[in-house]
Amino acid sequence: MIGTIVNTATILTGSLIGSVVKKGIREEYQEGLFHAMGLAAVGLGINSVVQNMPKSQYPVLFIVSLAVGSLVGTILNVDGRFQKLTGKFASGNLGQGLSTAILLFCMGTLSILGPMESALHGDNTFLFTNATLDFVTSMVLASTYGVGIALAAVFLFCWQGSIYLGAGMLSGFLTPELLTEISVVGGFLIASSGLSILKIKDCKTLNLLPALLVPPIFFLGKGLLGL
């Protein structure tokens, strides 16, 4: 799991560096960073949707995923519970920044395929590449939201660690088709985080997280039924 450990370490390091930089940034400059991160998240989300939508074999699945995920997440009040939890550790918009960080760090193809390549073939190339990207991202996020962004490293370690340990079973299930559908839904979630950061619309992105489970459940059901 050396690749995952390195990826986790780069997020922790980037968060620490970014939090130190934050202390020397004036309030109006911090506002500029908020806008930059919001635009970046919207752009990354749209890019993921645009890249993967043409590859989708089930063009309505993302709509069903978002609808079902939003309903389940709202009933469970995922966003409210998460904001309450992060509020115990820090004030401000840490919950918003942390949710964005978790989506950016965990929902990319590199973060999903990387642990599988590492476990099955001993190849950490994807994870090292992902670590480089996450280092820069965590530094910028922490300079905006503070050192609390480092908590995203815990989520990443558990996420990639679970995939690494279950790589043998997941290798046949995580097909390119399924990853495409997950990437489309994930793109919408990242874009919605950007809209929230820009204060255009509070989409309560965390309430949409269950949407990511709908494509795997759909493909699992399809496999069991032999369709």
C-alpha cells in the first residue's frame, strides 16, 4: 500500500503548508481564493461530465442516480450531520471545503484504479500521479479553508485502502462502463460543490453523495439478472 500511503502523506503535507500560508493572506485575498476554488471545482466537474457522458451506455442513469441519491441523502440529512460534526472542530466553512476536498481526492479515476493497479500488478504509477495532483489541490484548499482539510486524508486512506484490500473481487466488477457512470455522477457532484463555494446555489452536495451508490447497485442487479 505504499502508493496509498504516499498519496495520504502528500495531502497531509499540502494541508499543513497551505494552512501556514493562509495565516499571511489578507481577508480580501482569501475571498479571491474562494472564488478561484469555486471556479476550479465547477470546471473540473463539467470536464468530467463532458468527457464521460458520450461514453455512457445508459444516458438516463445519471438522472436517476442524482434523483434517488438526493432523496436518500436529504432523508438521512447527510449534509446537516456532517456540518454539525465539522462545526465541533472548527468554525467557518470547513464543512464545505472538506466535502469538496473529499470529492476531488476520492472520486477521480486515478484514485479508484490506482489502488487496484497497486494491489494486482504492484504498479503505483497512478497513485503517485494522483499524489502529485492532490498535493497541489490540498495546499490550495488549506490556504482557503485551513488545516482541517487534512481530515480528507483519512477519508482517502480508508477509500483507497478498501479498494486495495478488495482489489481481487473488485477487478471484475469495476468495469470501464461502471467507472464511466460513476465519473459522470461524480462530475455533477464536484460541479455542485463549486456552485456552493461561489454562493450561486447551496446544493448541499453531501446530500447527493448516495447518488454514487446507484450505478454500482444498478450494474450489480444487471449482472445478477444476467442482462
